[in-house]
Amino acid sequence: MEYPEVSLATFCQRPNRFVAICQLAGQQVIVHVKNTGKCRELLIPGVTVALTHSRNPNRKTAYD
């Protein structure tokens, strides 16, 4: 599977099952989480995550 426009960021927190807050290039960004499972063993503050950028202007978040 190929993902276009992948950026590495630092995971900060997950306020709910659909949204995460990550640090990307010195800015906090709100990210859509595709896997709505708990992911407690994966999404630990400070871990590096891969984000994909979406160019759809109708989205609430610019990254997945």
C-alpha cells in the first residue's frame, strides 16, 4: 500500500477515538485517527507517528 505525502510527527495526546493531537514541524496539528481502537500500546506520548496529508478543503483535519 502506498501513501502519498507522508510526514513524520510526534504524538502528543488522543482526546477521543477519532482525533489525535500531534507535533509537526513545531506546530500542534489535529489529526484524524483511522483506527478507532484503543491503541494504548502504540499511541504513547512522544512516539513518532506517520501522517498523510489530504488536500481536500472540505475536511475538518488536514492529516490522517
